[in-house]
Amino acid sequence: MRTSHKLAGLAVATLAASPFLGMSTALAADGDTSANLQPVALNGVAGSGTAMVQVDGNQINVTMAASGLLPDMPHAAHIHFAADARHECPTAADDAGNDGRINTTDGAPAYGPVVVSLTKTGDTSPDSVLAVDRFDTAPGGQLSYQRGSITVAPEIATAIANGESVVVIHGVDHNNSGKYDGKPMSDLDPSLPTEATDPALCGVLFAAPAGGADTGNGGTAADSDTALIALGGSLVLIAVGAGAVAARRTRTQA
């Protein structure tokens, strides 16, 4: 697998068309958001997860955990947003090709283009939308991700804080082969099977209610990092437990 320069260009072009960009008076916001990651309709994933994004000015801190993913394979993950998107996860009704699955193009009207690539290292812009070597793998089907101080445009920070963005983890196994293979090929990069880029888990980043988690009461960066690490461990346990329940449910219904 390799980074798709073609896809990166498409993502940047789509993002550039957003009415938010160019608003020089836009101000970033502060706040906490969280998402309950659930299987994308039609794509055969029995996993679950949780994500939290702290917004501090024009920087975000992200903690995410999931289970029930295709084991030991890289899973691209992003934050999506567009002003004209529905700010939600796709449903079966979004299967525009009537092929019984949701690909990335099908999901775009629901959650919009990539605005943040949740890579482990390096660039986090839409340029890295398919930087497969820098996304997390899922040992045993479990993914645990933490990254702080990701710089975003003020208008993107505001959209996240307002609960208008969506977290998506990609990578499915339509043919149950245990790897990304087979046809059709990806609608984003024809050199990749669609399994590598189809959305697996999705969740809207809802703003925390008043009186919820607050890390801005004069705490230091170290305090914030410590809180993120602690939360990460909790999210892993929650995601693993939820994934086990989903798996048991699937076996019971089979």
C-alpha cells in the first residue's frame, strides 16, 4: 500500500471549496467532544469504539479506541467535515450504487471530506488521507490511538467544538479473507481494493454538555497529556468490552 497522491489532491480541492476557508475573521473555539463509534451500515463490521477530541484554540488532542476491526491491518482514520454535509454517519439509503455496501463516495454527503488525518506521526492534513504506513494497525482487531497538539484551521476547530464533525475509521473485509484484497477496487485509488478504504466505524463528535469534562481550568499541558493517557486506557477497555458484546451477539444471531 502507498499514499494516494491523486486522492490527496481530491481531498484538498474539496476542502478548499468549503465556504469556511477564506473566512479570515473565523475564531477557534474551546471545548470537549466525544463520539460513539458504530459499524457503518452494510459493511459487515461487528466492532465498536469511542473517540474524544479536545479543542484548545486552533489545536486538538485526540484519543480513540476501537475493537472488532480487521486484525493486524492498517486502518486509515480521519475527522470529516463540510458545511453542506449532514454531519452524520451514512445509512443504507446512501448506497448510491445499490451494490450492498457503503464506499467513501457514498458516505461523503453524510460526513463530508477529510479535514484531519489521524496519523501516528508527521502530517495530519488531508494530504495524508491515505498515508497507510502512518496509520495505526489493529493488533487482534483492537486499535488504540492518541495524539496531541494537532494544529487545524480555526474554522475547523470551531466546527469540531460545535459538534459538526464526524470520526471515521476505514478498512473492512467484505470477502472474509482476513486481508484487504479482491474486487471491486477503491473508488478513491484504483490501485487499492475497496476493502482498504470503505468506512468501517463512524461516530459524530458531539459537544460535551455543560458541566462535563473540562481540562481548561488553568491546567498545564502536562496535566492535559496525563488526562489523555488515562482516558486512552479507559477507552480501550470500553471498546474491547463493547466489541466482545457485539461479537457474542453476532454469534448468537448466526
